[in-house]
Amino acid sequence: MKKTLKAFFALFTIVALSSFTYFGGGHGYHVGDIATDFELENIDGKTVSLSNFKSAKGFIVVFTCNTCPYSVAYEDRIEALNKKYAEKGYPVVAIMPNNTEVKPGDSMEAMQARAKAKGFTFPYLMDKGQEVYPQYGATKTPHVYILQKTEKGNIVKYIGAIDDNYQDANAVNKKYAEDAVDALLSGKEIEEKQTRAIGCSIKV
């Protein structure tokens, strides 16, 4: 009997931990939470916060970096999201969350060079003290949080992946981020509010 109970609790623990890992852990924001604003340094040396975007209806916050192959695979798609939705009120705000001592390729100088080479049109901020990504609960690069600006604050409306195929943009079947923003713009309910973020673990 004791062995059976031990086996049951062991299996329960594995399932519970797997569920937490699948959706980015039990910490950080959940859909429906109000996201706290932040002040982070942009690649142009200026400090950026969400409150700077006076006319925004919301934000596509993407935790990403230079060194993760998943993030690199999504760079053009992140840029496309900004070009498509910034003028509609949902700009991309990218945040680099890694410890640069562990990943020197994610230094501010490297971020500046990458943004220039790729022609990024969105803010590319450094979470220098690694204080913002734990608030959000981000675990991967890339990891997307779509926020809707309201009188109560910036409400988290979607968490997860950009789409369902990091390897090939032309083979994507589900554009999760686009579908979420389109729903918000049209006043409809988001069908998939949370998906699994696929990418590299954030380096601490």
C-alpha cells in the first residue's frame, strides 16, 4: 500500500511539474493579470517604459535575444509583427533578458549591432538587472506577452509562442500572436489565450 501511494505521489508530482513547465511555470503573470510598467535601457541609450506609448492600445512584449537560434529564426517575424501592428496601436517591445556574463553575445553592443544589421524598427531593451522577465514569468527566448491597455492598466491577454512553426515561416498553420491581436482589434474573444513558448531557456 505504501509503495502504491509513493508511486502515485511521484507520478502526480511529475505531471504537475510538467504542466508548470509547459506553460512557463507557476510564477509570473497569468492571462487576466495587470502587468506592471518598467523602465529599461533601449539600444539608443534612452530609457523606455510602456507609459511612453501614449497612443498605444496595447503591446506585443517579446522576450528575445541575439544568441538563441529560436530567437534568430523569429527575428524577421517579430519585425513583421511590429510593421503590421504598431500603426494599429499594438507596437512590439522587445526585451533581452539574459545574463550577459553568461551570454556575452547578448551585450548591449551586440544588441545594437544586431538591430542595425537587421533594421529593427521596434525598441530592443535590456533587462540589465534581470528583474522584469521574472515578473512576467518568461522562461524562453522568444516568449510573447500581449497586453491590452485599459483604464485599470495593461492587462495580459495572451502568453506563449508567436506561431506554431519556428523552423519555417512559410509552413506556419497557426499565427497565435497575430490571431490574438486581430481579436483584440476587432473586439472579439481570443480563441487561444495561452500556448507553449518554444525556445532557449533564459540564462541567469
